[in-house]
Amino acid sequence: MALVRVALGARSYDIVIEEGALDRAGDWLAAYARKGRLVVVTDSHVATAQLPRLETALHGAGVSVEPIVLPAGEQTKSWRHLEQLLDALLALEVERGDHVVALGGGVIGDLVGFAASILKRGCHFIQVPTTLLAQVDSSVGGKTAINTRAGKNLVGSFYQPSLVLIDPSTLASLPPRETRAGYAEVVKYGLIDDPDFFAWCESDGHRLLSGDPEARVHAIEKSVRAKAAIVADDERETTGRRALLNLGHTFGHALEADTGFSDTLLHGEAVAAGMALAFRYSARLGLCAQADADRVTAHLRDVGLPFDLASAHVKANGAALVAHMLHDKKMAAGTLPFLLARGIGRTFLSKDVVLDDVAAFLDEERAAG
């Protein structure tokens, strides 16, 4: 078992990483069950694969479970399903002192966290992430949101969980494609500021993707420790350090928007292509060596992740993709900061990128693909 602390003063919390933790969830969650009950929100896929394990563990600890099952998929991060969830929580008479459990991937975690932040002006919630992407990234740090017609994650809040309980064994039930998508966020931590970890990904990432328990725990703990340190230093992206976690996301969100936030391109796949684009654009600007950009592209290609517009199934031109970027929540005074790189492990935030040049670069990429 590994225990990682997110140090945020009175709002500090623990991240527990343990194989089989879901089957011992009563040991961790019973203390949060007021009146011996926990409301568990999940999706239709996880309800079949993992909810019975959690229910059995909680019942064994004397905790009753009230499940709320929502549709699976990115479309659930919407106004409609937020309203549906809030109505269900109110019908169950959830109080401000109660904890709601988010059992699932990033969609469920984001939606439940946002609902908890506004229900009766704030109740508590616990993250029990079941996908690799959620375990290494979205369950940690307190970013909650829904999508709107204008773009991804444009309505939300910073709202920290009380606990994150990570059981890597849940990954065994995932389709290989979803695990690969989550792996993109693992690679991200190496590219931000840890070139040795990126080298580990190149040499051992295939072990994680094939289900090796030791590799899974190593990658999850390494990623979580990196994110916890950044969040503790810059919880609300006021200093710019937390913005480093958005590597690949500005390009990636535009790709997601172009594909309709659908299963055509999963979030992690969009981030993968976005990171490759960020490194190739950095090389185009002379900021990093072409060899570094080629390494990033090669590794993503080797593990079966999208690495360019064609492999991401994106056909839009540069102007259309940049138009999507204009809805990015990081826009400030008409300027969109970009995460670029001076090399592997040397990501930085640039505030002087010319969007017309980005559009020209994307047109070049489209022509090359």
C-alpha cells in the first residue's frame, strides 16, 4: 500500500493506493458513513464491473449503500445529467455533512465533485477512481466540471475530495483502449519535468499496459505524487505551476471538440495527440530539438495512441481548430497560454503564441497526414 498526502492545510486529504482496496473499502470508508449510509454514484458500466465489490465490502462493515447509476460516456458530463444527479441526491436527503462516493472514471468523478460543491452550498465527496486516467490524474486535485456546447469543462469549480481510494485491480476490467487512453496522462508527468520517468515509460510502459501489477502501482504512485506536489503548491492555478498539468490539453480539447466529445476520440487519446502536437510545434519554433519531438511521437505511436490529426480522426483545418481553442477557459485578455517544451522534462507556459501561426502549423500537420 502507498499513502500520498495532498497538503492543503485544513482541506488536506490522503490518496490510498492499494491492490484490492475496493474489497477492503469498508476499512477506509465506514468512518465517512453518517447514520450508517453512503450514497454511491457510478455509471452503467462500472455498476456491473465494480459496484458489487464495493457494496459487499461496505455491507461487511455495516454500511448500507444507496446507488445512483448514470449513463456511461462523456455525454453524461452535462447540464441534464447534473440536474438528474442533484435531484436524486436531494430525494435521498443528502445533507451538507454527508459524503457522496464517486465510483468510476473521470466523467463520474468530475460530475459528482461538481454536484457536491453546489448541493446545499457544499457537501463532501470521496473519489474511488476505476480507470487509469482517473487514478493518475482527474481524481486528484479538486478540479470538477461539466461540458457545455461551447466547450469542455467550462462550467465547474475547484472542490477537493475528502479521500481518494485507488485500487489498481479495477483496471483489469477495462477495455485495452481505455487503459491506453489513461496511459497518456502517465506519460505527461514524464514530459512535464521528469525525463527519467519518461525513459521508464519508454522501457516499461508496455508492462503497465499488459496488466503487470508492479508496473501499474509504480506508475500510479509516481503520477499521483507528482500531481499532489503541484496541487499543494498551486491549487487554483494562480502561480502558473499547476498549468503545467495541462500539457497537451489545449490542442487536445480542440480535437475533442471537433470530434463531438464522443467515443471517436477519448479524452486521453486527445491528450496524447495534443502532447505530440505541442512538442512538434515547439520544435517548429526552435524551442526544442526535433529529436525530442520524434521521441514523443514514436512512443505514443508504439503504444497505440494517436500522435497526429489523422490518427486522432480529425479532419478540420487549422482555423476551425483554433476557433475551438478560443473557448478555452484559460483565455485571459484575449491571450491563450500554451504549454510548450524546451525538451523532454522541460515544459513551460508560453503566453506569446500567435494563434494564426498555430493554425498554419495545424494546416501543415493536416497536409502531412
